[in-house]
Amino acid sequence: MNHRPYNPVNPPSTRSSLGAAAAGVATDRQQQRRVYAEVPPRVEYQITPLGSSLRPTLESLAGWMRTHGQTLAAGE
């Protein structure tokens, strides 16, 4: 299956496309994906230690966005 990378500017708009984006991250070993053979289908995701190592970087980026987000949204 070919997965598109998650794009925060143009996020997936349907459950299936969001699921495909999450599955793409799972193939990058940042999270584990477990599919259950149930009706309706159930899929659970769990972050891996590799994915957890991104937390300080993502928190820093989130802080930067809180500081500069309005400037970016204004197109300045």
C-alpha cells in the first residue's frame, strides 16, 4: 500500500485517508500498529521509544508556533 506523508497544511479529510497517514507513520517505526480481526474493524496505535524521542523537538516546535503562528497566518 502506498502511503502519503502527513501534511499539516492539508490534513487528511476522511477517516480512511487519516488511517492511511497513520499507517504510513507506523511503517516509519515511530509507532506500532495492531490490527484486530473484528467487525467492525479495530486498529490501535502505540508510540514507540523512537517516536517518543521526538517529544522535546515537537514541544519546541509547538512553542515556536504559539509565538509566531499569527504572523505566519497573516502571510507576513
